[in-house]
Amino acid sequence: MTQKPNFLIFMVDQLAGTLFADGPADFLHAPALRRLSNEAVNFTNAYCASPLCTPARASFMTGQLPSRNGVYDNAAELAADIPTFAHYLRQAGYRTMLSGKMHFVGADQLHGFEERLTTDIYPADFGWTPDWTRPDERIDWWYHNMSSVTNAGVAATTNQLEFDDDVAYQAKTRLYRLAREDRQTPFCLTVSFTHPHDPYVARQRFWDLYDDEVPMPRTGELSADQHDAHSRRLLAVSDRANYTISDAHIRRARRAYFANVSYLDSLIAEILETLKAGNLDENTVIVFCSDHGDMLGERGLWYKMSFHEPSIRVPLFVHAPGRFRPSRVDEPVSTLDVLPTLVELAGGDADDLADDIDGASLVPLLNGRHQPNRTVLAEFAAEGAVDPLIMMRDGRYKYVFGNADGAQLFDLSDDPQEMRDLAGLDGHTATVAGFADAAAARWDLAKFEADVLASQRRRRLVYDALRRGRYQPWDFQPHDPASERYMRNHLDLNELEARSRYPRE
């Protein structure tokens, strides 16, 4: 194929990659995703660049780690002059559109997208800025707590469900419009959902797909001395000590989470049906991924912000059976790799980008060429940390380090549940030293920490100032030109009806 491909990118929120080791786990009712993954190149060891929404998504968009793009936490601004894949694709002649969440903070709510079809579900201001100068302070009004677990269950609708219903509707409507319009111009439509992110509340018909015997956590609760320092802080951040969590709570929360995976599957199925109905499917590359994962009660932890596998690992598959043979790729990869991959598939040179990036194109792997020496990098610099934490995945080993917490080393081949920290044990000194040397060559953690603290100070000041006097929000306001939709008297009825019908007679 020589024609530039279209791109349909599905990003979901907080979907644990451990549930998608090679497509959806057997117990998940996800027929659309199962079919898609069976026809795709599956990256079974994919990681996000930071296990938190805004930094994960900014890294996905830019191919840069938080230490490079400055998006450290859920209230950090992505600078408008940092190119995203939307910029590169627009420069290559693509129409770029976003339906749904991308958690952009600041006045630029497009970052290269020509159009946004919905608003975002989360605020665009600096209100959720952490304060590392007060490490023991828990900011109750926006920190996670355990109510999502204790209140898990069924509802006809929620804030989250209404949002994703609209995301899917807008995406389907736009695909039909693309089918009717100039088909010579390639497009990139990013469809970004907020599920299965907590609260763990699902609609009845998806809840009923699962019974009370849903899989429980493999590791369960750990004692304080079994947790690493960062995990103990995450328990404090989520106010775990003030909640009694029963097995029934855990089962209901996980059941609702799995039900919401099925809900997403139904929305994705509708969008894929629309893609096919518009005869757009043959030349469209579909990318499916998540921003980060969810601990889902493993080790007694919930939500994200951890470098343990359920939180940092994500599903990632690329569906283009006319271009790439369906296969399984076990080399570690990252969502940082998406930008250079899209640029290369669009006909650009992934080695000739405007900025330094931390990802590498997946095209060689998509074409079946192994790359056994790949190393994956990740960072965390938000609430729950007291200084920057870094992670490296190289082959079978995962290395985690922070100046305050020291080093951890896990052998994921022998210990996939990460129950045995090898750092400091006899026989692993050389491995730890090798990772430490590589990390020291890659990161200046003292400068990283100083940059984060300075950013936090600036943002707290600006947020406080802008909340005084007249408030001008940055939240994206979708433009829906009602006078150009349906029938209006400045339009010719016959032309309108003919133009709007697809396929036309």
C-alpha cells in the first residue's frame, strides 16, 4: 500500500495491562477487543511513561518523559511549543481530531488537534498541584480515597458514563462525516475514554455479565513491613487506614471494573461498525492502548501511581492486518513509542523529529524484526512521592530507584507478582550496579527534583491568584455550530439531504 493510512486511536483509562497479556483475559466479556487483538500485533510487555493520567497522556502525545516535557502530575501544563503526534500528522497533511479525554492542563486545549469534539472530564487548571514541601499532608478534597471501593456497584448512569457515551457518539458521528467528505485527505481520530477508571460503578447489563466469583487479587493485603516505602505512602495518600475493606468490597469493585471493560468494548464495537459502514476500515490503522493501569487490590493497593505491574503495564496493540501480520511481541515497549511509530507510518522519518524524544518507532517490531535489547523507561513525580522515582525495564529485570527510597530489583520471569526484591541480595550486586550506572547516565535526579519543586511553587501561586477576582476557566468548550446542522433556511433542503446520506444512491 502506498496511500497514507488513516489512524483510529483508542485510548482507555486505567486498564491494567496484566489483564491483556495477549488480548483480553479469558474471563473478560470483550468480544470486540478480542477480535481486534486476534487480528493485531500485540505488545505483551507495554508500559506507560508515568502511572498517572496527565503525565502518562502527555508522554503518549509527545514521546517524551515527564522530566523532558515538564508534565509531572495531574495539574502540570504541557507547553504549547512541544510537538505532539497531532502536530506531526497535521504537518504531513492529516486531519487530526480528538473525541474525549486527554487531560490537557493550561490555555492550550488542542496541542495540535485541529478539532476537539467534546470537552474534557477533568479540570484544566492548576488546582491539583501536589506540594512536596509538605510530604505528610493529605489534600482530602482531591486526593483519592477508598470510597470508590466501598461504594462500588450498579447505577443507571454516572458522571463517567455520560462522558463516555458522548465520546462514542461524537466519534461515530465524525466517522460518518469523514466517510461523506473528501476521502483523499487522511485523518487521525483519537477516541479517548475515561473508563474503566474508578469510581467502580457499572450499568446493570454489563454487571450481569459477571457473577460474584470474579477473580480476586493474587497477592491480597500485605503487612506494612512487606510494602516498599512508596507503597506505604500510596496507602496513606488513599486514606486506607480509615476504611475497612472486606472481601465483598473487593469483589464488587473488581466486578464493576470488569463490567466497565465490557461497557467500553460495546462502545468500541459500535465505532468499529461505523468505520466499516463508512468503508474506511481497509486503510485505517487502529491503535488500542491505555494511559496506565490499576492495582485493583493487588498487594492491598488500588488505583495507580505505582511501578508495580498492574499499575504501570498497559495493553497495546496495533491492528492493520493488511499491513502487518497478526503476531505477539514480547519485547518491552512503551507508549512513548507511539509518536515515532505514527510519524513513520505516515511517511515521515522517525529519526528526524523536531525535539529529542524518549521513544523509538515500533515499525521494525510490527514488521517482525526482533529488538532484544530494548529498554523501557518510566518516571513518577506526583503525589505519593517525595522526590522523583524512576523505573527501567530491561529484559527480565525491572529496576526502580529514588534517592529517598533507594533501589528495588525484580526478576519478572521468575517473580511476576514482584514479591521478592532482589536489590541488596547476594548474587544480584552486579545487576543492580549496572542499572544504577545506566540510570545515573540517563537522569540527573537532583535537577529533576529541583525542577519539580519549582514548578509546584509557580503553579500553586498562579492557581491561588487566578481564583481571586474574576474567574476565567481554561476548560475546553466544544463548538457546535447548530445553525449549520440539520435543516436551516439558508441551506437547500435537497442538497442537504443528498449530502448527508451515506452511501449515496
